[in-house]
Amino acid sequence: MSMHSDDETLLLRDPRIELTDEVLKEVLGVRYGAYAQLVEGLKKLDIIPLWQYYRDGTSWMGKGPYVWTGPRGGQREYNTLWMSVWDGFLRITVYFRETERHEVLALDLSDETRKLIDEGKKMGKMNTFPICFRIYGDTLPPDVLTLIEFKKSKR
């Protein structure tokens, strides 16, 4: 099931482009302000965004890995979000287990975000559902970081 319509265009599809902050500023335009707020908020949560080119999706995608040291000293990683750049918007998606839906709804969130959660469809046989934000302006909705902080707490 596609999470976008046919008239939406995914950007950053060239694997030869080195994805720098300057490239992101240029491609995101006004939305770069929201992206910068996201990066600042993630830093406070000890999450550093990482952009990679994914051949299966034929585009650059960002993720927000939370990395910590496990009880035996090994590095553990838990992904808290996915990002992609589209013509006209930045998409930020946070996935939750279906069993966590009631906990997510108990958070202090806007009515608009609650609607996204209520309408979030379970993904096939997987036991997860996405909460997908489309950022059109220069401000990050506070609910994005609230959800990411909650997701991090579930590691």
C-alpha cells in the first residue's frame, strides 16, 4: 500500500549527489527551518540524523537512530524516525507497534495528530502503524518531537 499519491514527486534520487547541509538547504527551501528545529530537538534526545541512499527506494532517506551501549558493552541501535524530501514538503514518519496505539493516544498531542493516529492503518502483516507528518512550512509541529521522545523511551 502506497503512502503517497501518484502526483507527488520524491526528490533526492541521484546516488552521486553528496548530501550536505547546503544541498538540503537548497532542496528544502523554506522547510529547512523545520528540519533545523528537528535536528536540534533530536540532539537533545541524543539522536543524530543520518542520511543514506537506499537502492530499493532509489532515493536518499534520513533516519534517526538512537544508539546506546548495551549491558555487555556492545553498541545497540533503535531507529526512531524516517525522513524523505518531496516536491513541496518534508515527510517525517514515526512507526509504532499496534499494541502501543493507546499509549501514544494518551500523550499530550494536538487534535490533528490524534486524527493521524486514529486513521493510521496497520501495515499488512506487520504489527506497526505509521504516523506521517508532511511539513510544508518553516516550523516543526511540537508533536513530532513528543512522538520521537516517546518512541525512544520504548527501546
